[in-house]
Amino acid sequence: MKSVSLIALLAGSAGAFAPASSGRSSSVALNAAEKSQALPFLPAPENTKGYVGDVGFDPLRISEYFPMDYLREAELKHGRICMLAWTGWVAVDLGARIYPLPQEWEGLTSATAHDPLVGYGSLGNLLVWIAMAEMTSWIGISAMLQGSGRAPGDFGLGVGLLEGKSEEAVNDMKLKEIKNGRLAMLAFSGVVTQSVLTGGGGFPYTGERVLELGTFIN
């Protein structure tokens, strides 16, 4: 009888240290199994959820090391710059110029302009203005990271276009900007590469080098 009581006591003690089963643990397991929409072979990143344009693309898990508001700010900034950059690159190669044009700039294309403009001093001047814009914008970004409530990428421009719109309509506009910005980042990389490969010729960058490359491959 004593041995039976001892066994029951030990079983009860062991049960006290066993992990309890709960709905929360089941929920955690379910979340851990959730897969990324963009990369179905990887788990969905937790920190990107709730942001417009989230498709679970974060293979390097950068969102686990940096604030998501900061990462969204960077994505918007790079997307906006690339939308302008692609337009400017192609416009120059289609003949767009601001007159009066310095003699040193005659005959330049977007691909060949860098070194002459450095020598002329134009890019150094541009660097100063960009640095001033970056320092000024950091005031808003810093306040955002400290909980000011500022939305990533919001500099108060074009706010009137969103007035009177529903939250769904506003998010739709934000999604369009995100998608166009992502496309522009790829497009600018492509237009620079294609322009250089074709010898800095004009748009749509199908110069003699491309024909030579096609002949070589065939």
C-alpha cells in the first residue's frame, strides 16, 4: 500500500513540471507554420504584417533587426528617387536639355555624363544639396522613431489628394506608390545596365553592341 502511494506521489510531482497544453501554445505553433506569400518555402515575417504592400518578402529577416517604420521610410525614399531617376535618365537620352547648356555638356548621354560633370563641378554642388535634404529629412524620421505618430514617408506633400477618401481608398493609393516604387528600383537598375551595354546610346538602348552580342551568342 505504501509503494502504491509513493508511485502516485511521484507521478503527481512529475506532472507539476510537465508543460501545460493551452490554446496559446497551439496558436504559436500555427503562426510558426504560416508561410510567406512571396516565398512559400520560408516562414512569413511577423514584423511586416499590417503594412501596406506586405507579401511576406524578407528572406534576410532584416525586419527583425531594424524598426519597420524605418525600413518602410527607406523603401519609399528609394522608390521615389528611382521613379524620378528612370524618368530623368530616359528623358536626357531622348534629347531633353535645360538651356543655356555649357559647352562641356554637348553630346553627353546619361551613361557618359558622370566624369565630365565631376570635372565641371556640377556633381559636387549637387552632393551638397542632397546632403542638406538628407539632414533636414532626418528631423522628421527621428521624431517618427521616437513615437511622434508621423507615417513613414510623410512629408506633407500631396495630402490634399487624400482628403475625403476612405481608409480603403487611401491604402489603395499607398499600395500603388509602393508597387510603382519597387518596379522603378528594378527598372532603373535595368536601364543603367542596358545603356552601358549598348555603349551609352539612346532610348530604347538597342545599339550595335546588343546586335554584336546576339550574333556572338548565336
